[in-house]
Amino acid sequence: MLDDIRITPDSALLLIDIQNDFLPDGALAVRDSEKILGGVFSLIEEFRDRRLPVLATRDWHPAEHASFLSQGGIWPAHCIQNSKGAGFPPSMPNLDAEKVFSKGREREFDQYSGFDGQNEPGVSLETYLRSHRLKRLFVAGLALDVCVRHTVLDARKKGFEVVLLNDLSKGINERETRRALDEMKISGAATADSREIRRIAREIPWRFPALALDLYELTMAMTYVETEMIETAAFELFSRGPLKSRNFLIAAGIETLLDFLESFCFTEEHIDLLCRTCQPGFETDRLNSLRGLRFMGDVLAVPEGTILFADEPILRIEAPIAQAQLIETAVVNIIHLQTMIASKAARCVLAASGRRLIEFGLRRAHGAEAGLFAARASYLAGFDASSNVLAGIYFGVPLSGTMAHSFIQAHENETDAFFSFAVQNPDDLTLLIDTYDTLGGAGRACEIARVLAEKGIYVKGLRLDSGDLLSLSKEVRKTLDMKQDKFIQAIQIVASGNLDEYEIKRLIDEGAPIDAFGVGTRLDVSSDRPHLDCAYKLVEYAGVPRLKLSAGKRLLPGRKQIFRRTTSDGRMLSDVIGLADESIDGEPLLKPMMKHGRRLNPPRSLHHARQDVLRSLEALPDEIKSLAQRAPFDVTISDELNELARRIERSPM
Amino acid sequence: MLDDIRITPDSALLLIDIQNDFLPDGALAVRDSEKILGGVFSLIEEFRDRRLPVLATRDWHPAEHASFLSQGGIWPAHCIQNSKGAGFPPSMPNLDAEKVFSKGREREFDQYSGFDGQNEPGVSLETYLRSHRLKRLFVAGLALDVCVRHTVLDARKKGFEVVLLNDLSKGINERETRRALDEMKISGAATADSREIRRIAREIPWRFPALALDLYELTMAMTYVETEMIETAAFELFSRGPLKSRNFLIAAGIETLLDFLESFCFTEEHIDLLCRTCQPGFETDRLNSLRGLRFMGDVLAVPEGTILFADEPILRIEAPIAQAQLIETAVVNIIHLQTMIASKAARCVLAASGRRLIEFGLRRAHGAEAGLFAARASYLAGFDASSNVLAGIYFGVPLSGTMAHSFIQAHENETDAFFSFAVQNPDDLTLLIDTYDTLGGAGRACEIARVLAEKGIYVKGLRLDSGDLLSLSKEVRKTLDMKQDKFIQAIQIVASGNLDEYEIKRLIDEGAPIDAFGVGTRLDVSSDRPHLDCAYKLVEYAGVPRLKLSAGKRLLPGRKQIFRRTTSDGRMLSDVIGLADESIDGEPLLKPMMKHGRRLNPPRSLHHARQDVLRSLEALPDEIKSLAQRAPFDVTISDELNELARRIERSPM
């Protein structure tokens, strides 16, 4: 829902008839119309800050317009051309003549819809929008039940996306206003509060910033523009083999990347920031060539959660070379982080064989952003929950948490702390028992559990966060099981502290009676493999396949596809990497995701993707499921691709 | 400069006399006064979004006020109590009566300064500001040369910080307005454009978000509030030993953390977001107890760039326990990341013995935030530059970059690519020579260097990015040195590709003629040590030292201090960790940084800190400088601290 009302790079703000005659003291004053001005002005600033157009319509009537009472119409005379009443209020920021669309200019007929209007050069609203590639309209103004209504319905008929700002539109007639809102809703227009729009605009977490790039990308992009190299380039992203400590990867971060590409823009503000940091070679004139640059290319990618192997392309970008170059660092960074984490998390999921897994690593993740995406990627790979509140808010990851050692330390003794905590937090109650001595803590927890049960509060879990988890979990389990009380026997054991897939597997193999694992630092930093060898390589320019040669590392030229063969019951058999236009048995894994800079489909649901990952993990061959490195999965290169590679290797230039 | 005009958590917006009589058609209309309304309304929204107060003054004159012409004054009658002219414009958002301060209410004398006004309950502006702990005023309104001027000058006299919004204030008389601006400047008021204020408010990179916390911190904080545990807690952050693969740490991230703490606030918006993610136990009523919570505590920390060892406290937070608990994850995350990177980077600096080092790792850093702070932390530790453009913009890190393989691949051949690149980018020209074959590339680069020299363009460096850097750098150096041309012999060699301190040392030890190293992935993810064992532990509550017991890991209770002994020429001799109030020989390293939630000094300059780090590295004992792990530095625990620890270990509860 959040995503549906975002200000996209092809959005415009469309203000309907915010004219003096519709404001207090005007000829046709709409009730409360002055209340919308503050919000409208704020939104004008918001759009201008983003270098997105602010458009306005206006009634622009001849003195004896057919709609006037005096001419047999239904309205008092209003908005007569060049009158004060037809003007915008003095406090409204100025708009270019080109962005103001006048309607009802002919004596004979009335026009309620902004789409009947035209600007001073005589261009219609529709033509203006299409020629500026604007697809989404945020609509506010007067009156909701007349001109706003007709404009919105026309916009929808013509295929524009509409977000009606319901706090910034006022109607004349209450019943008609309700009816108008219904009609607009049925037409597919979204409605939203303008404060929400501005909040979302600012609060979307870590949209990867356009300026988080390597300096040479700016140099390259400016040079491409200056030397008129504007042909389409195809870049592919893949993880170079061998994978080391991993038998497979889970492709992740693709939806995050598509979000970034949709909003990527070198704004005025960005150029200004760059100019201030200016150094020889990056003068304002050169940087100006990048002003307003957006990503208008195509993206093919595997769906998020797809299992992949070394050297298989995760995605392909096809765009004018300057654009494809400028996004290089963002593409690698976004996909690398989440793919690395999801791949590690999937190993934990396999090791835990169905036991509950909770991501706990935010504090030692490499920044808040890394922690957020670690929570997202590990949930995608099959984790059950996270302690990261922001991941709950933004990605709907289920949240989980217990209590702190400091809470226990701050109380007179452990029993007091348990009791006080339980009374205030009776739901889903887990007690942390290792602050002073784990077995003593377990005993005290059992005593308190009895007292609490009388109050109808039940302890659900005990958490161990240090020490020898194998022996401690066995002892604690014994303590719990020895009690007569069913509600004590039902208490589960949660373990955490330096866990990873190897340790989880060892604990389970050795019979540790642990019901849930909290996995933190080692997951969030992927400690045994804190980076993958992800690379973003040019594979084609201007229709000609390209290849970088490298001693010891073989790269593959041309636009490629992965063809995956599976058994009828879904087990993975083998992959072939071939050229994109080859016809080879198997399912092509790279799918079109974005065309001319716009997503082809709504974002894939994280929850659905997670379900698919769990099924895919199940269907992996056993030797690939293993934590140890066994024989690699059967991935071959097609003859045609091999032949192309050999040909270019022989004469690369 | 940026930091000086930020909207801090103790800021208020103060609107001066934005009344109908001063607007067009008013009795005392100020020229262009209507132009400020849009910007003022936007700023009102900005402050309200942050739950910061919007205050207004107004002239509120009796009918026969002494300042009127009719009474011998200098102004036409204006702003008469309860008249339309004294009202705020209808489009202005409503303000609470408590936030409107009326002045000039007595017939006898005029009052220009808002500080002479009082609100409806009869409270003066100054009392209001002090009782709400507001220290910074953003001032806009009318007229700049009269009431704005007097209000600003009074505010400065009373010690408030003032940012005058020069685009949102208009004067009556031009000369007086210029004079007013001069006086305000001399008084110490800052002036700024309101768009800049709003831009900064949104653009400050990665202010660690208040909601990036672990769920249990919310639980703890709510429980503390509910059970009225409001005493002061002292938490200390340290890195548990042994350090593994490190002989010392460079403390970093402290300024970033202070930025975060100054702006930390649980706003209305945050609470709303939490409520939407609500689950049993986190109902709105409970969450409401955290609304408006800010960090009002004290911080002691070592200055950024200080060399530290295992178990030495990097900082101490002293605050009401709920506040100290809520920031736990942020404190650990911010300090951990930058300290880890700075510590790794310092090893590279030692290994490179004066050769130039450039940070290149953004693409495989764990997110854009991690990359930004890796650039900052490595520069702090002595690196010379970074490729990360955002680090240049926000932290003033010098930028450096070369060219891409894809640039060469996209051209017909390497020579064409070199030529085209050099002509467009003649400054600081480095050519990448390993796209097809490094030695061939070096040859072609020499040829092109001659052609370019005729045009006055000189190649400064050749970059190797793959292959055996030792033998290739030797071969390339030979090729260059064999040429007759001085400008070719002067070309330097830049190497990159899987570098870290070990590889840099090996290359230098084996005589690789490399002048500059680009260090990327392995630095940005601290690959041999992708996390430190940083912990944030309660050491005192309500004046009583506290201790968590842990099998195998010894922790130290109480508020502590590090006392460092050095020789007269600055060589480090030994450290003692003692209790904060002990008197022990040596310099106390933890210094007061923040009091009641406010910085005690301006942020420490990154460039100065870097100079200090370079000097400190120089002054390290040789066995600590070594990359291998030798005998640890001499750190002892004071007798008094040991005694306290033993006493609590014996009876912790």
C-alpha cells in the first residue's frame, strides 16, 4: 500500500482551480477552501524540490459564459478572464504560463475537466503530460465534486495513475462530494492524505542515494556524453566462482534495486552538491551534462529468492551506456549485500531443520542499513522473525524480542526482575536466565513461573545467551521436565550467542533440546564469507558482444540466459548458461522486470517469495543442501556461448 | 557550516507579526510580504512533522495606541485588538493560544520585541522558551527592520541561538533593513535560506534512525517507565578481548554518535509507525509513554582517533535508564562499524609506509551507509583519498578515481579509449591497462603518452587491477623507465585488486615498484575480522556498581577511566583501567563530550583527527605496529577496580 502512493519520477502535481473566486470572499466561495492552501504550498515545495512539475488548471471564462446564472446556467458569474477573481491567490508561488491550463474559455460551453484546457502556447494537458512522459498525477484543488471530479475521471480514462489528495480538495455539495469520491475510487484513483505523501517521500528507508557512487562513474558518464557515445550497453551482474563455503546463492535485493532505479535521478540539488565538492576535471559545465539524468533502461533479472550458482547472471541492465555506468556501484552494492546474507541465512534454515530462527544481528551489522537488509534477506531465506523494529515497520518482517541483561542487573535480584518484567509483559514471555548463573536462573524462573501461573501469566521460553549451550540446554531441559507442572514442562528453550549454521547443526546433531535459535552477528556480517565476488561487466555495446580478458578468471561475453531443467516434481537437475536468444531446453530464469525505466509488474511480495524459497530449499539435491562443499551443481556453458567466447578471446579488439 | 543551521531537537519556529495589516491591502502593508507565506507554511509543516513548536508574535494594540500617527506616533493605526487587520491570514494553519505572544497591548508604550509579549495564560516568551528547554529559534516574519530585528537582538542578548530566515522576512525601509541585518549578524545570529534549512533537514545522510532498534529495547523502556525505574544508569561500550588479528583499535564513529544523540527523538510519527506494526504487548497506550522521549543524558568518550586496546571503555553513557536502554543498538552499531574499519585501515597505513592509499570499496561494502562510513573511518585512520563521492560531499574526504574496464571495452580498441579518455579528462590522468593484457596495455599507454604530451596532456599513472601485481608492476616499471622521455619515466604505478595490509606489505617487502594502492572490498568489510566483540554493558544503576557474570568472560563493574602513561616525547608506555574517581598517574582518556543531551564542544574536525592519528601511529611501540600479533600492550586493572569486581563477583545480587 505504501508503495502505491509514492511520488515516482514520472509524477506531477496537478492543482485544480485554486482561484480567488473559489476562496473566501470570492464569487463562488467553496467552504473551507482556504484550509487547503498551507498544505498545497508545502506540496508545491516538495515537488519542486524533486524537480517534478507543478501544473494548474483554471476556469477562464468570457464575461457572458453559458454557465452563468445570467445566461441560464447554474453558477454565479465567476473567474472572468483577467479579473482578480480568476487569479491565483497572492500567496501562491508563481507558475510558468506553460504549466497553467485554462478551460471554459469559449462562451458557448462549459468545461469541468482540466483535460479540456490548454496552456498559453496552446498545448492540451494530455499532450503536455505525454510529451513529458508523466504518468502519475497527484491531484488537489477545488471543487472536489465538480472540476476535480471530472479531471480525475478523465485522467483515469486516459490511463494516467491518479492519487487524489483528500485533505487538499473541498467540495461544494456534501452529497455530490461523497458521490464523486465513490466514482473516483471505482475508476481506480487512489486517495491519500497529503501529509502521508510527504511522510512517505521522506521516510522511505535508505533509498540508495544517487550520489553514493564511485568518482570514476561520473568521469565515464560525462565522457560518454561529451564524445556522443549513446548506444545501448548491456551489463550483467554475477558472482564469480568458485563460491567458497557456499554451495549455492539465493538471489536477493532485486526489488530493492528496482525501487532505486525507478527513483534514480540526478536532480538540480545533486548537481549543486557535486559542484560544491568540485575539483579539477569536474567543473560545473561538465557536470551540467548529467542534470536531470534518469534511468530509462530495461532490466532482466531472476525473481527474488531464486537459487543460483557461480557465474550465473543475476540480472542484466540494458540502457544507454552513461546511465548503465552511473548505476554500477548501486547495482553491485544492493544485490551483493542481500544475496550474501540470504545465502548465509538459507544455510541456517537448512541446519535448523524446522526449528524457529530469529535474526538478532542489528547491533553489529555494518550500519543500520545493513541491519535492515539483513533482516529482510534472512526473512526471505526462511527465517521466522527478527528483532529489528524497522524491518517490521518497512518490510512486515515478524518481530521478536526478549529482555536485556541490564534489566536484570538494574533490579535488586533476578527474581524481582523476572516478576516485574512478566507482570508488565505477560504476552509471549521469555525470561533471560544467564545473567549470573544459568542453572540457578533456570531454578528461579521455575519458581516464578508457578507464582505467575496463579495470575494467569505463563512463561513461554527461557533464553540462554552464553556458556556451553549444549550442556546448559540439556540441564535446563532436565530441570523443566522434572517439574510436575505441565506449564513448566511446556516451556521452550531459546539459545543465542555466537551462533551460525555450523554451530546450529552441531548443537542439533549432539541432541541439544533447543527450540529456537537467535542468530546475530555471524549472520549479519556473513562472518565466514563477508563478501562475494560480485561483478558488473559490460557484455555488449551497440549490438556487439564484449569481453574483458583476465589472467585466471574467464568471463563470458554477450547477453546471456540461464536455462534450468527440473524433474516433473520440481527437483533441480541442471543449468545451462547460453546466449539470450538461443533455444535450449529448460526454464529461462532471467525475466523482464523493467522496461524504459518502469517496473513491468508490482513489487513481488516478500512473504510469497519466502514461501517459494522454502519450497526451493526443500527441492535441492542433497549434496547441495549440505553445509560442507561437495561436488558443484551441474552448470554447463552452451556450445554457442563457448564458441563466441573463444572467438573474442582470440581477437578482443 | 552545515551543522550550524540544523533543526535541533531544542529548536522552535518563531513567526513575527504575520498579520493581515502587514500583508497587501493591510493598514501597514510591507512590500512583497505575501511572497513569504508559501515558504512560511512549508516550514510550519516541517516543524510540526518533527513535533517542534511553532510560535508566533503579534501586534495587539488598543485603539488609541501611542505608536499611531493620531497619537503622535510614527505608524498609521494598525493591528487593533480583535480587528480583522490584527488577525493572521486565513490560509495560515491554526496556532494554539498558548503559542501566540501579544505585544504592544498597553496604550502608553510601544513594544517591538516579541520578548515583550505574553501569551493568553499570561506567560512571557522567554519563560515559555526556558520552561520548554528550547534553545534555538528559527525566525521569520514582518517587518525585518522593526519587530524581527528587535526580537532577534533580544533573543541573542538572552543567549538563545538564532537562525534568521532571510527569504522569509521582509523589511519596510531598505536602508534600515540592511542595517538590521548587520546588527543581527554582529549579535551572532546566523542567517539562512529556508529552502536550505529544509534541504539539510532531509539530506543529512544516514542519521541513524530512531526506530532501528531491537524490539526488546522498546519492551525494556516501556517497562522502566511503567515500574517507575527512572534512576540514572551508566553503560560503557568496549571491545572484549582478545582482539584477534589486531594489536590495537582506533576509536571512531564518536562524532557520528553525538550527532545521532543530539537529534534522537521518539516523535509522534515514530509512535504512529510503531502502533501500525503493533502486536500483543505493544499497544498504543503503552507506546504512548515513549512519545516525545529524547536523549537528555551525558556522554564521556575518548576523542575520535584515540588508540585503544581490548576491554578499554570507548565511551560511557549516563542517563535515565530508559533512555540509555533505547539507544543501545545505535551506540553499538555506530561505534562498532567505524572502529572496526579505522582499525583495519590503520594497519594498511602502517603496511604502506608512506605510499598513497585510496579507499575503493563502496560496491561491496554492506550497503551505501557502510561504504560512506568506511570512507570516513579509513580517511580518519590515515588513508589519502576515497572513490566514494558521497564521502567527499559530506565529510570532505579527498576524492580519487580512474577509468572503467567497460569504457575500454566499449571502444574499438584500447588506444582509442585511452586517447578519448585523456582528451576529455586531462587532469590527474591515470590509464587502466589490464583490460586485455597488461604489458601490451603498458606499451600502448606509452605510445599514447607521447602523442598526448604534444598536446600538453601528461599521463600521471598507470593502473593494474588484476593478475600478479608483483611481477606485472616490475615489468611495467621497466617498460616505463626504458623510455627516453622524462614524462614517461615520471609515470606512477597504481595497483588494486584484492589488496589488504598483508598483501601491501608483501608487495613492498618484495620490491614491487608500486606508488599507490587502491584498497577496496577487504577493507570495507574488514574481511579477516568482519566484526569486533563490542558490548554495551550496564556498569552502574542508581549509584550502585553492577556486573554481569559470564563463564569465561570477565567483565568489570562501575564507572571507569583509562589512565595512559607516555614518555615525554609522546611514546605510549602503559594504560591502567581504574575507577573514574581514582587518582592514578597518566592522562585520563575519557573526556566529557555531552551534558544533558547537548554537545559540550563543536564536532571535532575529521582532518585534525586524521593528523593526530598519523602522529599516534608513528609513536606506537614497534611490537604493536607489527601486523602479526605480538605481546599485547601493557594494560593493567587498578587494585581498587579489581577489588570492586571481586566483591561483586562473590555476591552479585
